[in-house]
Amino acid sequence: MSERVIAHVDMDAFYASVEIRDDPALAGRPVVVGGSSDGRGVVSAASYEARRYGIHSAMPMARAERLCPELVRVRPNFVKYHEVSGQIMEVMRSYAPAVEPLSLDEAFLDLTGTAAAAGSWRDLGVRIKQSIRERTRLTASVGFAPVKFVAKIASDLEKPDGLVVVGPGKVEEFLRPLPISRLWGVGPRTREILETFGIRTIGDLAAMDPQRLAGRLGQHAVDLIRLARGEDSRDVVPDWDAKSYSHEETFARDVEQADRLEAVLLDQAIRVARRLRHDGVAGRVVQLKLRDAGFHTITRRTTLPTPTDDADEICRAVRALFARSWNRKPVRLIGTGVSAIGPVEARPLDLFEPVDEDERRRRLADTLDALEDRYGKRGVTRARLVRGAKPERADGQPGSGRPRPR
């Protein structure tokens, strides 16, 4: 059996790089993409010039502007980022039969059996980077390894425009000197616990007896030590095998109006349903996520009688969950998700619904998808969303509805 060859491709400062590409006047300047410093605006992406000031994604915009008074802030354009992401994913799929997107700007590729034909792993990495640059005029960093999490670590080591190859038999040697914070699952609290045992590098952890850590970390200790020893048998899961589809939004200001929150849920249901139809799949479990001003988060889910890719069905289900779960406290974050994903199959006839009603909804959905592909999301929208503007998101993306006339 061939040695597994897994690549992790990660675009460099993706949102910021797209904006700099499209506005050369921004080149060489500290640029961030994100919401306003008023309220809860956060940094979605920072150019490498901005990062020299200690600015990073998820940082409050107000703090970023204090760190760098010359900072250039650009409002995000997610329609454009999705378009560029589509181009990047097309390039990746031209090299690998299995591509697992993690976000708009990064993905795992299973290149087992492909790298040998390219000459070497490094040669293949150079080709992938060149193809992405030629298609998008953007740079990507690539990491190669026999296991997923090592490929991801490798892609981050020489950013921007990096290429790191961890070949067969080199995984433990590569991991040994790295700080423990590089390991998946090691956040600030876990790192503090590990340091009390004298563990500061991945090599230190790899040499540790799991029983010594079990009292503090339980099963998590065993999992971390396996990773530290380079043991990661997970396969690359193509996007069409995704376990769930979801969309969530964090608001610039807490929202407490039920009608506005319901409008957001409708918009999210439409987005999720469109992605399901695009991938030719449907889901049976609908989930609601709510976070209040105190950062208390709840999730609620319901199982539908049959899988669906219909926005109205998803919206009805998530609104019912919302009606039962919301405690009337102001909402900071709200999200809609669909899981239990599978291929779309012929639906059984509903004895209480005309056969042509389901077909009518399907044709309407297909028409709306086609119009959005051609004219963008604002080309056609639901009347419910036009009647009331969605609240502004913390990342600076405006709501989907049009502002009410003043």
C-alpha cells in the first residue's frame, strides 16, 4: 500500500490579500478586513504588515486601531471572497480526488498515489502553489506529511508563501522540538497543566506516560500523546461527505427583537439550503445555536421525518426550536445548522399534499439559485428580508435585508 501523502493548503492572510490584490494602493500598508471599531467590530483578517503590530484575527477592531494608528480598515466583501474561494478549490480538485475544505481559504488534499507521478512531494507542492497564483494572483502556503495534523502544522511554519515537507519516517523528528502549543487540542489552559509536568515541547509530551496525565486530563491525555507521537489515522473527508452545513452570525450589538432574529434565521436557512442543493445532498437534523450577552451558549436540535434541502422546511424547524428555547435575553450570536447529511433521493409521495406542490418548490429553489449565481445574493431576495434589515454583524458584513426607509 502506498505511503499516505496529505497536503494542507492555506491561503496567506486571505481576505486582506484579496483586497490588496484588487487595490494596489494598499500594498505594503497595514491592512485589516473587518467591522467598525464602534461597538463590537472585530478583525477578520490582517495583512502581514499589520501583524507586525501584534494584530491578529478575532481581535477587537478598537484595540487593533490603538496598536497601529496608521491601520487601514476595509469592510469585508464576502461575495467576492466566496468567488475567489471557488477558484482556489477548483485548482485543488484538479490535483486531488479528495479535497476537504476547512474554510474558504484552507483545505486538506489526499495526494496518495499522485505525488510519485509529480517527481517528489516538493515538486507537487510547487505546482499547486503556482497554479493557485496563476488563477488568483494570490499566494498560498503548503504543508506535506503522511498525517493530517502534521500537514497543517507544516503549512503554518514558513508563512507567507511557504512550503514545508515532512516525509515518511520524519514525523516524530519534525514534531519533537516544536512548542506544545502547536499541537491540536492544546489551548492556554491545557498548556498550563502540561507545563506543571515539565512539558514544554511536543517531544516532552511524546515521552510522557499517559497515566501521569490522566488524573488531570483524562482521556484527553491519551489523545494528545498519540498526536505528539505522530499517530493520526484520520482520512481526508471530501466536502461532499461533510457531516453538517451551518451558518451563524455574531452581531455588532445584542439583538432582542424576535422579528429581527427570525429574519436572520430565515436568511441562514436560505444560505444553508442553497449549499445543500449545490452539493446534491440533504439533511435530516436541524440545529439552532444561541449565545447571549453573557456568552452563555445553548444548542437545540430536532429530527425531521425525511431529509430536506428546502429552505422553508429548515426555517420552520429552526424557528420552532427558537420559539421553545429563547429566554428573551438579548442575543449576541445566532446560528442555523443541518446535519445527518446524505445524497438527495426521490421523496415518497405525500398523500396529503398535491404531487405538483413539491415540484413547484423545487423549481422555485432552482430558479432562485440560478438568479443568485448570475446576479449575486442581492439580485433576488425574500420579501420577509426586505421588510426589515438584518442587524449588522460584528465582522462588518451588513445584514441581508435592505434598510428601512427613513
